[in-house]
Amino acid sequence: MQISFGGMMSFYSKFYSGNYKKYFVAPAIVFIVCLVLIFSIGIKKGIDLSGGTQITFHTQEIKDAEEIKSFLKMQFNLEEISVTISRGVVSNRIDIQYLQEKSLLALKQKISTIKELGSQATAIEQAKSLLLQYNYDLNQINAKTYKDWMSALDLLYNNEKNNSVRLVIDSLSSKFGLDNTKVEIKEISPSLSESFYRKAIWVGLIAILGIIIVVFLAFKEFIPSIAIISCGILDILGGMAGMVILGIPLSLVTIPALLMLLGYSIDTDILLTTKILNRIEGNPRERAEDSMVTGISMTTTTLGALVVMLVFSHLYNVSVIFDISVVLFFGLIVDLIGTWMMNAPILLWYVESKKKQE
């Protein structure tokens, strides 16, 4: 144990002793690989940002995702079908996601148009006509006021939507022998998902802008501040690349995880920058190596915890924890490269150049 610890300390003490500029190659490669993955394959939006329906079955058997997808394409008029199968200890999870059917979207649009009519009398007549198209008995609806007729239209849409989802569930259950009594259903309308997406983007931009302002105010020097921010951006790209590799969508779960990753990255980079720029003991390279001991210990401890989270969330099909853990795990792996092979060399280069000029 002492030999191992001594070897690690020897590694840290020599890391920046030579030509540290050669380390720039590693983060440059990581940056290019992340961009290629993100823009060539792309990150799909989750149901909470794209709208649509998600149906989740739990089964003891292993099913073929492509076979389920092909069946849905042939049997129903669905778009953007995604089938994901996760194996667990207790049961296997089948997540089926698709955009809302065009017929339902058309119905929703008709109802919105009727509600936007200026004349209540005209709106009621249009509502009656639409209900008759779907074979509703107007006498049984018992609507008297304008509000009653609009409520009847909402009930029409909900019934059609529920019938559509139930038909998909029953068909899958009959075809593949799935249990349709313990099915999880998640539905989000396109307008609501668009609102979620806009707000999530705004929150992300405000958070990034706030971090940039704080960093510049803290150090009041351009190059160190840019180095910190660049490392944070690289970490986010790493988390997004992990999402691409494992097929995890951009959602209201993964966006906060990316912002969490940004915060963690800034934390370790500020530790490094403060130590190199503001401390006086030793020379800049020694201070960087000393920071490396603390920073890598922090990150590897966090990575160990994330591995445990990944394993158990995968075994027990806890998708939210798994998605967050994947983003943080890949981001922190990239953070090790970005902090110690990009940020630290930039700071050392900056400090040593500044000292030569003085």
C-alpha cells in the first residue's frame, strides 16, 4: 500500500516537470470525438421535450426491440417510434415511445380552432358538428351552456387519446404476451413539451452566463477565466457524448445533470486556478501538482460512487438515476482530461510567460 501511494506521489510530482504543452493533444482529441458523436449521430429529445406517448411494460422474458418496432409501424400510423429494452434483476423493462398520432393532433387542432371562435353560438354549433362526426349522442351529453360544450370537446379528445393508447397496449400484449395490468403510461402534449424545452434552454443559458460572470469577477484575468469556462464546456460535451453512446435522450432529467456537471467542473478548476495564481509557496508547477493530488482524489471518489449508482440503477431499472449517473460519469472522465491536461497547462503557460515578461 505504501509502495502504491509512493508511486502515485512520484507520478504527480513529475507530471508537469517536462514539456507540459504536449498534453494539449489529449483534450483536443476528446473535443473532436465528442463533436463528431454529437453532430453525426445526434441527441434525441425525450418525451418531456418532444411530446408524445411513452408506454412501459415489465416482463420476465427477453423481447426483440426491432420486432416490436416493426409491429407498431405495420399496425398503427405512428411516427418516431423508439423501443428500448433494459434488463434487470427483478424484471426486464420495455420502454416504447412515439409521437402523438396525426389524427389526434388534427382533432386537438380542430378543438383549439373552435375554442378560439369569437361567437359562442358559432362555437357551439361547430362543437355539435364535431361531436356528431365521432358518433356522440348529443342528447346524452346534456350540455347546456358554452362552457359545457367546450368541456364535452375536451372529453372527446381525452377519450380518443385513451382509446388509442389502450389499443396499442392491448395489441402489444396480445402479440408479444406482455402483462397489460401493470403498464406505466406517460403522455405530454407537443405544446407543453415545447414550453418545457424553451424554459430548459433559458435556464441553461442563464446558468452558464451566471457562471461566466462569477468566474471573470473572481479572477479578473482573461486567459485563466477562459481556461475555466473552456474546461466546463468540454465536460458538458463529454456528458452529451455519453448520452449519444448509450442512447439517452435530452430531457428534464439530463439537462439538470449537465448543469450539475458544469458546476462540478468549475469547482475543481477554481481550486486549481486559485492555487496556481494566488498561492506563493513553491513554484507554479509544484502548486499545480499539489492541486492535482487533491483534485484527482475528489474526482475518483465521485466516479466510484457513480459506478455504484450505475450498476444498481441498471440492475433495478431505475432509469432516472441511471441517466443522471451516465451524464456525470462520462463528464467527469472528460473533466480529468480537461482539468489536468488542458486547464493546468494553459495556466502554467500563462503564469510562466507573464513571469518572463516581468
